[in-house]
Amino acid sequence: MERIRVIDSHTEGEPTRLIIENGPDLGSGSMMDRLIAFKEKFDSTRSAVVNEPRGSEAVVGALLCKPVSDKAAAGVIYFNNVGFLGMCGHGTIGLVASLVHMGKIGPGTHVIETPVGDVSAILADDGKVSIHNVPSYRYQESVSVEVPGYGQVTGDIAYGGNWFFLVGDSHVPVLASHLEALGHYSKAIKSALLAHGITGKDGAEIDHIEIFGAPERADANSKNYVLCPGGAYDRSPCGTGLSAKLACLAAQGKLSEGEVWRQESIIGTLFEGKFEWSGASILPTITGQAYVTGDNMLIFDPSDPIRNGIQL
Ligand code: PYC
């Protein structure tokens, strides 16, 4: 029986499953080199760990790696039900909570190596984690696309560690009671972007759609719905999505350096975000909290016909 040990957590409702023992051996290159090796040689492990019957479409997986630099606390590679992510904000907050659970780190600042660059995470005494994310920027403003069944949809394209299309004027109310409709709407937008060849920089696929509406919480500035690449919605306000949002607000002059933006998720949880300018990009700081929910040994029975997870 193959066994893989994982720590499960959730960050403002969004789950992260961190592989801490018996993960694939990806060598000692950069996190991007290791991501490529993971994708090419161990894609079945990705699916087996996060997909049903062990996981669900909402689970983001993370592989804990020995960092290249001895100054970093950890290296990490993020993955989901369909593939890999360059960076994951909620996942990094979950990683920090898991490293605390393992007794590896305590309050303070910790560097984490990711495939898209180093991020630093500040763990406060109250358990809140602030991530200094990778440089983020608005790439294009007010891009319109014809979306079958809905008409013209206009949004900004921005990078926050992943590529986002951010829609402010939603055809569907951004409320949990409209989850199914938001799923259809955001998937239709994603397909329309693909069909019209609308991409991020250098042809990068826009694989996250972020839709904004009025907040329900009195302490929030806005509420969002985020479609993740595998079709699930982010239960948290999405760390890379908030970084992309901050980049758009900064470019529009609607938020100034150091000012706090409180982003409510579709389930009513909250991340706080702020930024500093760095040339034409911003350096976002995202704050949230994660809780460990399990310390588990996954078992892969060689005689189980769906040992590698359900991937339709
Ligand atoms: O928090 O950055 C994030 C994220 C990306 C996909 C799911 N969560």
C-alpha cells in the first residue's frame, strides 16, 4: 500500500491539503522546475490526492518542498482538480498554519518559495497570516466580450500570481443564493474569453474569473465570487484574486498605498488587502486566517480501480 501523509486546513472556508510525507521526488531545482517535473511525471498523484473519493473539486493541494535557499522556511507547489497553480494566497496561509501545527515555525516572518517567485508570510501572535504576494498588475482595462446567453460583459485583465478577468457589473447577483447561476455565468465568460482569444500577457490563459458585487458584511468593501480553473468556486475571497483586484483599484486611483480593502467571499468570510507601488506593479499584502482540520494518512490500494481519483 502506498501512503501519503497530509495536513488538511481551511483558509476562510477554502480547503488546502498539504503533502508532508511520501510525496513525489521532484529533485532539487527551482519550484518552477519541480512543478514541471510534477506535471510531466506524477500527474496521477496530483489527481489521487485532491480528487474524489479522497478530496473534492474545492480542494487545493500543496506539496511541501525543501527550499532552494536555506533562508526560506519552505518551498511549495500548488495544484488542484485539473492541474497546477503558480501561486495560491489561501493555500499559502493554510501552509503557514500547517507548518505551525507541525512545530516547524512560530510567529514572525517566513519566506516561502513558489513557482512564480518568493513570497513572505508574517504570522502574528493571534494566528493571522499576512502574505506579501508576488508583484501584481492590471494588464488591460475595460475589455468587452460577447458572452452567449448574457450579452456584452466588460472586465479588467489582471495578474496577482494567477490570471484573472475581473467583472464589476455582474449580470447575476453576487450572493450565495445565486451560486449555481454564478457558476454558469462565470464559466460562460471564461469560454467566451477563450473563444475570442482574449488572454493575459504573452498569451497566458485567463483561468480565473472574478465577479464583484456589493458587500453583505458591514465591515467589507465588496463581495466576490471566484471561479477557479477546475470549475469550483473559491470559498475564500481568493488571495491571488484580491491581489489582482488591488492592482486594478490602484491603477484606477481608487485605493491608495497602505489603505485597507476588505474583500468578502461568497460564503461571507473576509481577507484584508493593501499594497505598495513598485514601478508599474504593486506589491500586495493579503491577510487572513487558516485552521488545521486534519492530520491524515492517505492510502492508495494498488487493487483499487480508482486509486488515482475520479477525473472525468
Ligand atoms: O487564494 O489565491 C488563492 C486561490 C487561488 C485558487 C484558489 N484560491
